[in-house]
Amino acid sequence: MAARIGLALGSGSARGLAHIGVIRRLQEEGIGIDLVCGTSIGAVVAGAYAADFLDPMDNWVREMTWSDILGFMDVTVPRSGLIEGGKIIQYFRENLSDSRIEDLPVPFGAVATDLKTGKEIWLQKGSLMDAMRGSMSLPGILTPFLREGQWLVDGGLVNPVPVSLCRAMGADLVIAVNLNSDIMGKPRFSRVPGQPPPEEAAPEDLPLPKKLAAFFNGRLKGAKISLLKRFGPSQTDRGPSLFEVIAMSINIMQDRITRQRLAGEPPDVLVSPRLNHVGLLEFNRAAETIEEGRRAMERMMPLLRDMLE
């Protein structure tokens, strides 16, 4: 009897587009995926695959520009998060429809975190959109999501690469994708103390944090809230900006938790794309990110072939 292959897609925000490349390489090899699980962006790609929506998603993200990214940011006055996330889910509802997880052609599961108790929540029934939205509620960026009386936040807080969920769903062989293997040790700060300020840049050439700052300042102008100094790149020797603090803190958290979980729950095949150069919200770099996912899966193909013989 053939082994049931499960795919565990990890968290990592924009780096998660590499999951598409991993799946593409498996498809090219003729290796079927019997069930798929995901955390955060991994849940989004897993849901698209399980609902047979991966091709449209692939085409969509490859065309995505910085302006498109801003268009999906339904900015809220900061309370429990900077972005509501409704526009992203609305896109999927309009283009994918909101299937029930139980009715998907490929078994699917997602991981979220109960904000009140800190417990790991497995989402395997009900609305696919709700599962995706709850799993990707990145603290500080996306607001928590209320589902069945529970406030859910990003599953990466407790299980960044859901190998355990794949096993529980019946996978005999688990292929896991860790997006956090090389994110530490290479700071992405805009400036370091003592460095002279950069020359003025054109809007499209600005670094991501400053683009975000300008966008949020414009959207929140009516509320008389200025985030430029706090959210954009540091312009003095006082250290990193708010966005850089959030991004690097998330990286530290995901790196440490991922190492601990994978040590106790190792997959059969671990795929580790090299994505340190891709920022937290740089979805406009889809083509290169997807290609790195394909390359990472290719590096592990000899091991996988041996296991399937």
C-alpha cells in the first residue's frame, strides 16, 4: 500500500509564496499530495491547493505590485492590529468561494492560536476562509479573528511548521517546508548608528518600511496619527523603527519556536528555502520567491525518491 503523503506548509508571511514552488516541483515529479496542512501564509497556500485554486493564485501573485499590496491593506487606527484583513479574504471569497473544509477535494487543516489561553487550535471543519483568516492573524500587523467565541491569532506562535497536524490527519510521510531556516543573523535595519542619512529617493525606490509609513500616514491623517517616525526606517541614531522591531521580533520568535517543534516532531523530508532577502510583506517579489521554493524542493528530491521506492 502506498504511503499517504502529507505536506506541512510553514509560516513566514511573504516568504510563504515559496510554498507554491515546492508544490509545483512535486507536481512535475508526479508525486501526489494526499493531505495538506498550513500555518499562517502556509494555511493560505494550503487552502488554495486543497480547493484547486493554486493556478489562479500563482498567476495573481506573480503580477502583484507594491500598489496592489497597499490596496489590500484595510488600515485601522491601531488597537489590536494595523490591518483588518477583510480585503484579502474578500478577494478569496469572490474568486474562490467559501468552501467548507469538509467538502474540499484534498483534506486540509490549519493551525491558529487562541489568544486568551495560548492553546494551539486545529481548524479542520467549517469555513475555509475563516480558517485561513484565523491562522494568518500576525500579531501587531493583522487584527485577531473571532471564530466560534475564540479570538484567534497567528498559528506561528505555537506551531510554525505543522508536522504534528499532518501526522494526526493520517500522513505516513510528511514533507515539511520551513521558511525560517536562515532568517536570523542578517539584520535588515534601514540604518545603523553613525551612518549618514540616505539621499531622498523616489516613492517607488523607497525601502518597504518607509513605503508603509507614508501609506499609513495618508490613511490615518484624519485621525491625526503620524506613524512616519515610529513606523518608518530610523532617521536618527535611536535605533530601528517600529516596523523593523516588529519584523525582527517575529523572526526571532518563529526561528526559536520552529527549532523546538521540529526537534520534537521531525518530518520525513524537511525543505528549507533560502529566503532571508525577502521582507515580511514583500509579496511583490513572488516570482523569485516561488522559484526558490522550487529549487529548495529540488535539493531534497533525491531523499524523497529514495523514501518512495
